[in-house]
Amino acid sequence: MELHILIDNLTNPALLFFVLGIIAVQFKSDLEIPENSSKFISIYLLLSIGFKGGQVLSHSGFNL
């Protein structure tokens, strides 16, 4: 396994936020994200997922 692929996958924003949520639940944290920040985070995650998916599709040879 190549190390840079593992690092790229572990630094994925969607995965990092998911892990943060799991850690917050385990510590019984009353973590609360302000409404404006949660909207920004949601948009950022959607764009991140979309760009990564688009990048993978562009290299896969999938044509419509």
C-alpha cells in the first residue's frame, strides 16, 4: 500500500468531521456548532465530496 494514498484518505474533510463527531459522543461533549458555521461546514463538505468524486470520475474513463 502506498503511503500517500493512505494520507490522502485520512485527511479527507468528510472523514475528519465524522471522526470528530464520534469522539464528541464518546466524551459526552455538549459540542454545539453555531448556525452560520454549520451552514458553511455543510457547503464545504458537499463541495469537497463533489470535487473528489468529479476528480475520480475524470480519471476513470467514464463517458456519457
